[in-house]
Amino acid sequence: MRKINIAIDGPSGVGKSSISNRLAEHNHMTHLDTGAMYRCVALAIRQNDVALDDEMALQRLLDTIRISFDGPVVYLNGNDVTEAIKVNEISNFTSKIATIPMVRERMVALQQKATEPKNFIVDGRDIGTTVLPDAEVKIFLSASPKARAERRYNEYVEKGIESDYETIYQDIVARDYQDTHRKVSPLRKADDAIEVDTSDLTIDEVEEVVQDIIDKAL
Ligand code: C5P
């Protein structure tokens, strides 16, 4: 079977990671979670107290940072940060540092190099438009902010994490705004991407629809 790369883009909380994990397993491909990479940069900036306007310090940090994955486990400079990068404060800060051109240039270069051998499912915001404009399959997952907030709220309830629906909803709306309005590589559907609106679909149904699209490309 020919080796391909698959780009999966879409807004926060649309289920890109879960779908990408499932598809990677089913198709014997490797999942690259680019959001986790930006989250690692955000955490490293916080840990090292780097001021966002200090270009030299930021450059140094980007030069020395090591991000690696072992399945779902994310390592920053050798330390397991899988949970630390998911806290709300880091999520919001990530959207902010993801607007810095120097950060994006570095992440895009790393992502392009990592996926050169093909056989990757890459999820993010700018994969179909900027990172892998020649990806053999491009999917744009969408869902209304309300549907995404409800999913996240139910996820927290299931895990026993205390949360407030209204705050989750407002965070999603704010991150959407930041992701779609930034100057460099804003979130947008690539012209040749196939949009799948997941608002009224279960995760199994989304997987089925996307798998169908992949099968046609193989
Ligand atoms: O996908 P995830 O929610 O983990 O991404 C965290 C943040 O990283 C997003 O809100 C977005 O601002 C940024 N991001 C990005 N480009 C990507 C992936 C994520 O700007 N390719």
C-alpha cells in the first residue's frame, strides 16, 4: 500500500486528537499531535520565566527545547508533561504563544522534518494549509462551539473533574477567535480539504466517515 500523510485540522475541542489516535491505530500510522508541541513550548516559557518580548531568550529556549512522544505520553526535555500541558491555564497561554512567528516557524520546520518519511496522521490548525500543503488526505473537522463545550463538559464530569459549563464555552469561543484571527497561519480550512461537521455525530460515526475518505485515497 502506498505511504501517505493525512492532515487533520479543526478548532479546539472538536475531537481531532481522539479521532487521529483511532485512525492511526487502525491504519498502522503514527499520530503527530502538533497541539501538544505548542503546549510544550508554552510550558517551557512559563517554567523558564521567558518574557514574550525577549527575542533572544525565546530563541535560546527554542534552540534547546526537546519535545518527544512515546505513544500518548509527551516528554519535554525528558520529563513526562502529558498532564501538565493540559491544564486550563496552559491551554489559554498556548493560544497566545502560538501567535509568535518565531515559535510557529520552528514548530512547522520540526513537523515537516518529522513527517518526511510519510505514514503520519498530523493534527493541528495549519497542517493542510502550511505544514503539509501536499498531504494526500486533508480533513477539516468542525462542530459548533456549543457541541464542543458540551462534549468537554461531559468529559470532565465523567472524570470527576469539577467544572463549569459556561466557563468552558467562553474559553472555546475565545480560543476560536484567537486561532482564526492571528496573522500567521490562522486556522482555516484548506481549499482542497474535506470538511466533516461532527456536531451531530458520535465519535464512531466520525471515524467511519473519515476512514471512508482515507480508503478512497489509498
Ligand atoms: O490542539 P490543541 O488544543 O492541543 O492546541 C493547543 C493550541 O495550540 C491551540 O489552541 C492553538 O492555538 C495552537 N496550535 C496551533 N497550531 C497547531 C496546533 C495547535 O496554533 N498546528
